[in-house]
Amino acid sequence: SLSLAGILCDLTKTTPRPSPASLPDDPFFSVVLHLLASQYRATVCSDAVLSSISQSLVAIHRILGDGPSQHLPVLQSQMIMAAEGISQNHTTLYSHPHSIISYMLPALLSMVESSGMVRPASGSDPRTSSAELRVQALRIFTDMIIYYISETDIYQPAPPVTSRGVLSSSTQQLNQLILQRLVPRAPYLLADTDPVPIFAIKLIHAVLSHNNALLPYFLAPVAYNNTQTSLLYYILSFFSLNHPNNNVTNAWLVHQVVHYSLNMPRSPGRGDHPAERDHDRQARKAGPEPSELYRHGLASKLSALLEYSCEEGMDVFLEPLLRIEVIMLRYAHAQARLHSRRDGTQSPESEEMQHMNRPLLQTLRPLARLLSHTHESIAKRAACSLHLISQIYLTSHELLVSPGANGSPSPLHLMADGLSSGRESVVLPVLHTLQGLAEKSKRLAAALRKDEALWRELGILARNQDKHTHRAQADEPRVMASQLLRTCQP
């Protein structure tokens, strides 16, 4: 491997701005790259070879920045293939974290960052085009980063500033790379031409999934095209029914941001160390205010996506969408209680929050359909959202008992399927929702009583018997069902 490193090092034994003529025409160079992309890569790889590959990528990249070349784009493409082979070999990645994190990852990111990579000369391989190489570099960078942040021996998920022990050198290296190189470029990558944004979403989501403490740094505004922008703008722009970059990974990324923003304490930090308190203050400063989320149309976009995903049976989308809705409704409910007046009227702050969440009323019917979903996690979050909407919006009561425009069953009728499921995580929120309806007015109680399927399920629950096993159920559903039946009696 030392001889391979020697061949590769010839590429970097040049001036800081090398010329094409200074690069060697070594007949063994293609063999070297072939070995690095083969099953023998773990044998031939060393820290010296990895360092040389990285420096060579940077050197070729600089040369191409000065103008087109007949041969160098092909050479660059071969080296990218070698880097791709390394990224797919976990033995090599695990054995050489320092060299790859210190040299190869920055070299790949330099290729991704550049917007000035020229087209290859006429007649050269089209696979060496600037756009294609940038996408390849970003994909390889993403695969390597995901591997390293997933390895607990290499990366410790913690705030970059912490008093809880000293972070490992590899963790510090990765955090430095992420904060100094990736974070400032994130909006640029998301604003790039397809398919760069798709890989950028995958990369950012993976980083934040393993270390959520980095989220406030990603959310901080950065300068772009003489204006201020941020990660929030792009992911909420993608979070739309007809946007080509709308995918489940972006939905989970939106969930991370919503969870952070609507659960972020607004009081001063209470860290055990001054550096931690500074980090907490910086995090609160960077985190978007709840109103900023709604200004981007979060509620209306979520409503449209949830309704479509339910209609088309797109279960993979339902989990993040329902989690987002539950967080939003819990926040709105907490704000309503916090700002409610002693006379029972709502404050302007509470009324504004209700207004911003009003598009979620359109999700009542999809939520009722999801109560009988085969996945309990989906069904219970649908039940939770249904109950929260009924508590926040009195107007929702009329919508719950109204049939659909095309004669489809009312959400009230669909609740019978939720009760029939026998899942306590679904049954209890549904019973609380029905109890609120019955206590609101006699007309709503009568509507509940007239629904035969719903009335039958309530009777089964009140007899404390599971319709499938004929065994006794938990006491709470029985008590609630019995009370509800009495409330609905004329």
C-alpha cells in the first residue's frame, strides 16, 4: 500500500495551483484505482493511501476549476469510484476513521460545495459531468457520515459544548466538520438542482436523528443570494402535496423541527456548566418561534398530506404526519389552558393559536378512518388527535356527527370501529371524545344514541366483556362506557 500511496502522492507534489502538465501519466494509475474499488480495497488501503486520494481529489478539482481538460475528468471519475468502494466497505471505514474524517470527507464536501465545476471536454465520458460527479460525491459523503455517526465507538451524540466528560477526538472531528462545513451549506444544498436536495435531506435527517443537539445550529439563518434563509424555509417548502422533493424523510425532518420548536422551553437555561447554559441560550435563539412554523402554512399542508396519505393508504407517511399533528394540537391545547381567562373566554393569544390550527379540522374524517388501522401506533395517534380537536374546537362537534358530502359515514359512525378494536390506547381517547359530545347538548347525545353500531359497541364495553374473547376487560373502559350510556339516555 505504500507504493500505491507513492503513485497517488505524485498528484499532489505540485504547486498549490497545479497544472494538468504537472500530473503524472503513470500506466499503473488505473490499476491502483481499480484495486481501491475492488474486493481487495481493505488490503491495499492505508492512512497514507486515503490521505493521497483525498489530496488528489482536491488537486484535480482545483485544476478543473481553471478550465476544461480532456483527461482529468475521467481520472476524477475513477477516483470518485474508488472513494465509493471505500464507503461501501465498513472494515475500511472502521479501521481508518481519522484519515477519512480528516481528509476524505472534507475533499468530497469540497466537490459538492463547488458550483463552478466545468463540463468535460468534447468527446469525453458523459458520466464525468459536473452535476453527476457532485451528486456522486454527496452520496458518498452521506454514506460515510451516516456510518460514522451510527458507530457508538466512533461518535458520541451530545451537544458540541458539554461538561459531561471529554468528547472523543473522532466525535470532535465530526462535529467540527458538520458545524463548520455542512451547516452553513445546508440551505445551498437544499436550493440546488435535483437530485441534490433529496440527498441533502437524507444527510441532514440522519445527522439530526443521531444527535438532535445539533438542530439549533442547522436552524440558524444564513446568508444566501443577498438574503437570509434557513433550513426551515426549504423543508417546509418541500412539505407540500405536489412538491417533487416531498418524501417521507423530509416529513420526519419536519417532525424533528416541529417537536423541537413546540417543546423548546422559553425560560433561561439551567445547565450545570456556563458553556452548557450558553449552548441552551444559543439553541433558544436559533429555534424558530411557533408562529414562524404556521406562517409557512404548516397546518394547511399537514391537513392536505394527511388526507391524501389516508386516502391512498400511504402508511409510511402516516406515522410522521400523525406525530406532527399530535405535537401541534397538544401545544395549542396547552396554550389555550395557559391563556384562558377566569370568565372562561379566550385571550387573543389563544384565539390566534386556534385560528392558525383551524385547517386541522379537515383531518377529522381521515382520523376517524384511521382508528381501526392495523398498526396500533397509527390508530392511537389518530385517536389522540381526534380527542384534542374535539377539546380545542367546539365547532368540531357538529363536523363529527355530519355525514360526508358524498354520503359517506360520519366520523361518529367510524368511531364504532375504533371501539371494536379492543385497544385501550384507542378506546379510551374515543370514549373521552364521545363523552364530550354527549355532555355538550341533548341533540348530540341523541345522534350518538341513534348510531346503532356505536351504541352496540358501547353496550359491549359497558358489560365489561371483550367481544372477541368474552373475557373481562379493564375497569376504566367499562366505567366510562356505562357513564356514557346513562348520559345519552333521553
